[in-house]
Amino acid sequence: MSDNQIPFLFDIPTVSQLTDKIKNILEQNFIDILVEGETSNVNQSRNGHYYFTLKDSGASLPCVIWRSTAQRLDINLTDGQQIVVGGDIQVYAPHGRYQMIVSLVQQAGIGKLQQAFEKLKAKLKAEGLFEDHHKKSLPKFPERIGVVTSATGAAFQDIRSTLEKRWPLATVKLYHASVQGVNAAPEIVKGIEYFNSQRNVDVVIIGRGGGSLEDLWPFNEEAVARAVFTSEIPIISAVGHEVDFSISDFVADARAATPTQAAVVAVPDINEIRFLVEDYSKRLEMNTVGAIQLYKEKVANIAKSHALLAVKQKMESARARILTLDQNLKHRTDTLLRNHKEKLTGYQHVLDKKNPNGPLEKGFARIWQEDKWIRTSASFADNKDFDMEWNDGKKKIKRH
């Protein structure tokens, strides 16, 4: 302090003292209050506590929901929800910041919800989530149908009964989800993600029965819209209101005004299919009979035609010629066989005359020496054994 500075005439509080004063003022005057806004930066700690920011266009408020409160409220928060929270303002001195300790969570009022709806609708439309080229075709004959709705609501009963009447061949699988309140949107998202991860259905219906804007609000949540958009399985949005559309209606691959209509959109009518099959069968039978009759008449006309008669005459002529050729061939074959047979007989006589066994029968003999027939004296060896062959056998002659 300089020598010319005038000393303070009152006590100066420390940071802690000032913070304590602020803490007392805030915590004594902001007890059991309500505030409305949009959730952002939602984070659930390992201990189960929720930390998030409640915001609007001009300000933000840090909030905490302790685990015991979250369990009591059965709460499940996500970003982008428009809600009303109740609780107390608390100042956390070490960080010099205030936050709201939340003990109550409710859906926001209709005015704020309508504003949030228009804002989100414009945002998603600008991103292209509503474009038709993103929409998937529904299967013509689905065998498995997934439904994301409340197990205790009338919507599922309407869907199931309609499916049983129209298309009893399909299997219906339910994923239970709350369809109103702050927990509904996260549970609907989980249902869509479940069917996509399991790949156990051909089409998914999400929806509920009618209600107020507050009741139907979960189907206007951004998290639900993006889950519908990213789904690889076709989705039918069936939020029970005839006139107004929900955000999920704009994003879904098909929209139905009611859960019952969703079942009608999802499957064909088995009675119509039966009539169609019967009609096709009759038409096929008529066409087949008509074709047969037509070709019969064509064949009859051709049979009477001059061209066919000429063909018949040519065939008869060819048949007669083939018969003549066959007879000639048979005659020539018989003649050749007979001639060859006569020649063979002549050859046999010649062979019989030249057969050496014939002279033996007349008393002649043959001399064999070393298994050779000795025909001349020059071929005979005087000093070797030989065999004498008569008609009745051989005799060996040994030379000494």
C-alpha cells in the first residue's frame, strides 16, 4: 500500500466468506423451485448419479440427480429432452459454482414442446433425414415382425390381433418400452437397436395409442429420430394420431395413423392372397385349355391341308422305296451268304483231301524225329531215335 492510499475503514471478506454469504442467500431463497429447459451433456457416473446441463437459448444451469433419486424416479435421461425439473439450488464452494439438486423430473409443457418440435423438425429436414431416397422398401411377405411399444398398452394388442387376422403366417416379437414420460425415448431407442443387433425380424413397428402432445412427445425426440434413420431394418411409425405427424413419422420408412393401420401396412391380407391365387389358377387353367384347343384346331387344319397331304405322299413313297431297298438288301445278303457258304464247302473238300490223317487210314505210316515230320530220306538222321505213327497210334524206335 502506498503512503498516499487511504486505508479501508471496514472489514474485507475472504473468498470463502463471500462464497458463504452467496451460498446462504441462494440456498435459503431457491428451495423447491421449478425450471424448464432442454437437457444436454447428460452423463451418468459409475455411482449412478446423473450430471447434466439444463439450457435454453440464453443460459444454462448445471444439474445433478443423485443415484437414490434417479432410482426412485426410475429416470433415464438423454440429450435433447425438453423437461421440467424441481429441486434446490446449491452452491459448491470449492469450485465457486452453483447447481441444482434435482428431486423431480417431468415432461415440459405443450408450448415449449411445440417450439422444440418445430426446431428439431427444421434441423433434421435440413440434414436430409426426411428425404424419400433414404427410405427402405417394406417386405412384401414378412415372416417376422418386431414391435417396440408398451407390453401393457392397447396398441400391442391391436397390432397382434390385426396381424393374426391378416397374416397368421408371421411371428410377432415384442420389445417392451415405455411410450410416454422421460424414460420413453431411451427405451424406444434401445428397442430399435435390439432388433438391428439381433437381425431377427423383417420389419419393425414403433408406436403407441393416441394421447396429448406431451404423451406422444417421446416420438419427437432427436434420439428416436436418429435411431429410426440409422436402422437397417425397415421401420413403420405408428403414433396414434390421425392429423398431426410426429418426428418419427417423417423419418420412418412408412407412416401409419394408428397401430392397427401399421399392422395393415406391414403385411398383406391372406384372404386377398388366397383369392389372387385362386384367380391365377383359374386363369392359368383357362389359358391352358384354350391353348390346347387352339393347337388341336391348328393340327386338324394342317392335317387337312394340301401341304400335309403332299408330305404324306412323299412319306408313303419314301416308305415304299425303303421297303424295296430293304428287300433288295436282304436278297443280296442271302445270295452273298449262300455263295460264301458254297465256297467254304469247296475249300473244306480240298482240305479234307490234303489232310495227312487221311493216308494213315489207308495203312500208310509217318516218321517223326525230334517232333518233326520226316518227309524225305535226306531229312532222316540214322543215329537218332524216331517215332513211327500209324492210324491207331505211335511207336517209339530207339537206335543203338
